[in-house]
Amino acid sequence: MKAILSLVLLSWTAGAPIFAQTAPQTSDQAPIRVDVDVVNVLCTVSDKRGALVTNLRKEDFEIRENGRKQEIRYFARDTDLPLTVALLMDVSGSVRQALEAEREAAGKFFEVVLRPTDHALLLGFSSTLVLWQDFTSSTERLRAALSQLHAVPFRGLPSDGGPQPGTLLYDAVYQTALGKLKGVSGRKAMLIVSDGLDNGSRMHMEEALEAVQTTNTIVYGICYDRKFFGCEFMKSLAEPTGGRMFDAGKARKSLGEIYQTIENELRSQYAIGYVPIDQEHDGKYRKLAVKVSSPGLRASVRRGYYAPGDGKK
């Protein structure tokens, strides 16, 4: 692979996310970007044992926005809807011991999950953001990018005037959501492999969460926190989007099994669409609630979304 980026710096222009590259990136055709009026809600349903339920009908669901029942106009159990995956891997020194296992498991995940209509990107974050591979459906390119991924350890305090070392988790989430996933059609998932601790981001966790909610992206966290409370931060990023956090330090499942669970959920989603009764483009946050009529079943779904603002659809 000729064009692995050695460095991708975060630049800011009027608050807009921009990935500045030092070299061209090999990439397939990017996912199609569209603007739609319909609110699209993806959810998975599980029973009391946690087993996925995949044979429900539209009539089995009820969806409410800010407490008001909405008419479901579109419904599908199609697990082959295009999937866009952003894999964000912490490459700070604190997780370097797990990096090799992460590479292998992530490579297998891409090989199993990605289909010709799907796309994925790979981004590493430490005190900077490194776009190792832009959107592609090629597992070979993603594997090649994973092989180049390496930890960036702490090397001591910088000289006067130099940037402070950090782990820009929230910046990585924010920039990837708004700079790469905004407007992409189909299903979108962000997988974050980290100890969950942020150090030095310009954005706060609330802003990172708003960014993924705005782009209708499901977040899954794989957490390696062993000393602090990083897993709780990862959980707070994932669960409001309809995703969840896996504690790799305590989980009984191996890393490969965790990726398998994520794949199963992504391929077992229901797609629900409705045109909201409230047509105001006020940019406000609206709460979502999905109920399943059958007793004992639980729907995992994002908790809300931000309405369009400034009169824009």
C-alpha cells in the first residue's frame, strides 16, 4: 500500500471538521451521501436471555417522539442494507500491550462483516489523529493499514511552546462523525477500541455524543481500562446511540467473540422510518422511544436525535 498516512493533523476552520492529509489516500468510491426528511431508526430486539429476535413485523413496533406516537411508514428486516463502519483505535502508549491482538481481531472482523456494498475506514488517535485508511470496501487495504498501525508512547513533556501530549478520544469521535459519516446513507457504526480516557481534546464528551447522534451513528466501545473509570465514559458514548460497551478486561468473551457479537447485532437490525408530526426545523433534541408489543422483548435503539436547524432539511 503506497499511501499510508504518516500523520493526519486536526485542523479547525469556523468549527467545521477537516482532516488535513500529508499525502493522498488510496480509497474506493465513497459511500453515497443523501439528505432525507424521514427519520430513520435502527434497532435490535432481544429476549430475556439476550438472544436476538429477527422475525417481528411492523405491527409489533410502536415508536414515540417526545412522547407522541408516530406513524411508521417504512419498515424492513433487510440485514443487507449498506453498512459503513468507522474503526477508531487508541494508539496511545497506554494500550500498546493490546495492539497486536486488536489488529488481528479487527482484520477478521473486516473480512467477515464487509460485503461489496459496505465501506470502512481506520483511524488511530493519540495526541493527533491518523487516518490510516479512508473509506474502502477492500479488506486487503484495511489489513494493510492495520499492519502499519503502531502505538505512539509518551516521550516526556514537550519543549516550551510544543503541544502537550494527549489522547484525543472525543476529538476523534467528533471529527469522524461530522467529517466522514455525516450524510452517508444506510447503516453506520463507529467502533472505538480504547481505555476510554480522554486527555487534551478540544471537544467535550457531550459534543462528541451530539455529533454521533446527529449523524445517526451507532457506537460500540471495546474498553481496556484497568485502573480508572474510562469504561464508564465509553458506556456513556455508546448506549444513547443504541450501541453498547464491552469491557475487554472483565468480559468472558474473547476479543474475537466481541467482534462477532457486534457483527450479529449489525446484521439483525430492524429499519424503521417515519415522518415526524413535529415538522419544525428548530435544531432541538427530540427523545425517541421504541416499544415491542410482545412481552419479554427489549428494543435497543438510540435515545433521540437532533431535528434539522436553520430551515434546512
